[in-house]
Amino acid sequence: MKKIFCYISLLLSINCFSQSPIETTKKVADYIINNAPFEYRFDVFKPSHLLSSLQVINFGRTFGLQANSVAFAYTQIEAQQDTAIILEISNSSALQLFVNHKKVLENTNANNLKFEFLERSIVLEKKIQISLRKGINEVLLKSFYSNATDWKILLQCTNANIKIGLMNMQQLDKATAELSNFLVAGNIPVANVNEAFSRDFEIANETVIAKVFNYNNKPYTWTLPKIELTQNVINPQPYWGSFYNYNYHTAGVAWAIAELGNITKDTSYKNYTTNYCNFILKAKPFVSYQVKELWQTNSVDNLIVNTPLLDFTSAPAMPFLYKLITEKNFAERDAYNNFFQQIKQYIFKQQIRLPGGNFTRETPEKYTTWVDDMFMGLPFVTHCAAETNDPKEKRKYQDDAAKQVLAFADVLFDKKDSLFHHARHSSRPEVQYPYWLRANGWGLWATTEVLKCLPKDHPSYYKIMALYKAHITSLIKQQDVSGLWHNIVNIPTAKLETSGSAIITLAIARGVNEGWLDKNIYSPIAQKGWKALCKNIEPDGQVKDIIVGSFTSEDYHYYENQPLVKNDSHGMLCVLMCGLEMNKLVVDASNAVSK
């Protein structure tokens, strides 16, 4: 009788809402579907005027590849004071570099571009120190092309905030100067590299746009390089973009909507996930071309290319993997599987880890472990276990997931407070990062995914269960009277936030649904959280008070100063998955009463 009374009380609290959890979840999903056109629009590409961003001179794209030719590029670097900077350079053909008419580099060897993609940066082949005077510094590049596969020069300066471009040229208006940071001239035939570099070309001494220079009875002028198009999503929102950018949170939205489709049997939800995945597969070769050939390394979705981060590998693969697991036959299965296998190869063969076995990063410094990476990587690992039919392989993935949860906890979980620090540096373990709410949510969510994956007789099962329960117990103590949680978990004056609150509510509801937590104690807590979340969901499905994507900081004020916005896909993902768990909690409670 006592159990029935508790369930009746739960149902009464549920019925006080205008909509059931599944209807609220559908409302949010419908808003997303109606605002995801899955198309790019195209703009004229405009380079950054900061030298800290990669600068590209593509002579081959502008002039073509004609053997034994010389071409020039001119720009200006503005310095606030006399200074010296470290300039990184990669070039695929012979190069001379002049700063204020003084030669600072000569490289006569033609070679392929040499560079390396890191997590959030690119390292170029050479580093040189150049001196700049206060004000405008003139920069001239002279390049000789013989027979290389391309004719490009890459430049960047990562140690100074210096402006580069043509903004101070009186012959160009502002709109024109925004199109390129360089004037170019060429390609002038020469006999060889010696002639190219020893000959005094008048055009190199006069960067006058209106003047014609004659070489070999052919006219040459200074001009802009070839203007390119660049892709963008339609109607991007400040801070977070769109629902179909390539990243972990939009992919998480697609994963959640696929789960919604399987629960409701509404094909519009399953179709959304298919459309998302198909768009990514279609976009990838084009974006790869934009990045690898045109070097638009800051263009939309560029991180789909060679980015060694879980944010852009395992986490975005989740809707692909979920569909492979839940649907055995569909038209694009081979393409989805190829995408999945590429990511799988990266995760288990290339992704960096600490000696304890858990994923780690090289940003902001080597090696920094982020609790976010529990969510970025571990659901992928557990779903790899679900995808395979090989018992040994399944156990291998289960073991890896279990080992990683405990390894992450060893690095990041504060046993005194039973909360996760956002990150920790291997080189400075004494640094204490704040207990950021969404990061605690990511860690907790990943822990539940691993618990669902493991058999109860797994050696680590009860250790992980103890971690989960300790974390839940601590978080419940921090729940605000409103039902939400604070952006910094243990600071009551911190603002209330939607995405992290949704994850914690999800994890509590999942604990009840899976039988890990006492339903009589924890169902009301989950219900209180859901009721508060519903107040942040508008009638048309929009969701408010979501903190934007955040980096890491030792100062909690950084997190508090990040804005709360509407409809950020970080939050939409969390609310959707929370709604699905709350729906299961409600359905199970209803079924128990009916029996």
C-alpha cells in the first residue's frame, strides 16, 4: 500500500503540468526540426586581419601553375610599438621575405607545404624572428615557382596580437581592404630561381595599383588575389551557430531526437537524424576542400577536418552509431559505417590518453584532463560495445569504459566535496578548477552510460556505482529551492542554469528507472528538477537560460560572466534527453499503479 501511495503521489505531481514529459520533449524537438534547413549559404570569404590567424597566399589559385615564374605579394603589418615577433612560415616554392625593404628570409628549395594540425591550432614549418617598428611595416614576399604541386605561402604569428592587411592603403576603401590582406602581382616568366631572386623588379619597388609594368612585352599590375566563396549555415545565432553545425552538441541533439523517434514511432524524428547525418556526410568532402585546398581554416565546420579532439570525432559520431545499432537496413548504411570506422580507428589508436588510460588533451596545456571528455568519449565507447557481436571485443570496450570512468575520477573527482573539478593539468595538479555545473553533468551522464553498459558482475561495476551515488548525493544537497542548480555548483549566489540542471535531473531519473536509486526518495527530486526546467521551456519549444559553450578557467568568475542564451544546442540536447528519462519514469510509475 505504501508503494502504491507513493506512485499515486508522483502521478498527482505529474498531472499538475499542462503537458507530459514526452509532449514537452516533442515540442522542443519540433522547434529544432523547423529551424534546421540542412543547407549552406555562401558568402565572400574575408580573412582575419589578425596575424595570429593563419594567413594564406595562393599564387597558384590566382595565376595558375606556370613553370619558371615569379610572383609577388604585398601587405602591411601594424605594430603599436617597436617590437620583435616570431613569424611562422610554410611555403611550397622558393621564397624571399622582405620587411621594411630588408631581406629577412631566403629559401631557394621548392618543397611541399609542411604543417601539423593540432587540437585547436596549426603548426607551420619554419619560425623566424622579425623586428617591427611602431606604426606601419611594409612586407613583400617574392616567390619562384618551378614544378611543385601547388604554389602557396602560409604565415602566422602566435605570440603577438598584431594586425595585418591593407586597411591603411589610401588607394583602397574599407570594403575592398576587407576582401584580402594582400595585393599580388605575377606571374612573370624567368629563367630560373637565381634570376628570380637576383633581378631587381620595378614592380616590387612600387606597390601602385594604377601603374602598369611591362615584362617580356606583357603588362602586369598589382591586384587582389582570387576572391573565394565560403560556406556558412543559414541564420546562425550568436555564440552557438545552428542546429546542424558539425560538433558534439548538435550531434547530441540528433542522437536524442533519434531516441525520441524510437519511443514515439514518429518518423519525422527519425528522419531528422537521418537528414543530419546525411548532411554531414555530404558536407565533409566540400569542407575538406575548403580547408585543405583553399586554407579556409576558420570557415564553418572546418573542425571536421583533421581535428584531434573528442568534440569533433567520437561525440559527433553518436547519431551515426546509434542508427547503425538500432536500424539494420537503410540506404546509407555503408557510408555511415565507413564514417563510424574512421572515428573508431582514431579513438582507439590515436587519441591521446594519460597513463591511467583516460582521454586527455593538449589544450590549454599538455596534458590537461577535462571532465567534458567523459561525455565526449565514453558513450561512444559503450555504444561500440553495443554495436559489436564479438564477445571479446564487447568486453574490451566495456573494460575500457570502466577503466576510464575510474581514471577520470582519480584525476578530477574531489572526494571531500564529491564533485568534479572542470579540468586538471598534469604539470600543475595543485591548481583547483571550479565545480562548473555542466561539466559535472557531463561526467555524471557518462557515468550512467557506463553503468548501463556493464554487467553487474564486472569487477568495476560497484566501484563506479559508488562514484555515481556519491556524486548524486552531493549534487542533491546543492539543488536550489527552485528545483534547478547553480552554474557553479557549490556557490549559492551563482546564476541558475538550464543545461546542467537538465543533465542532473536526467541522471537522477535514470537512477530511478534503472533501479540504482530508491524511487520513493529520488523520484520527487527528479520531478522537482523537471518542473523547474519546464518553466524555462517556452510554448513553442524554445529553451532559455542556457550557458554558452565555455573553455576552462581557474577563476570561477569566467563561468559566471559567460552569457545565458536561448536555444543553444548544448542545452537543447540536455533537455531532450532529460525529457526522455522523465517520460520513462512517468510511464513506469503509471504502469505500477495500474497493476
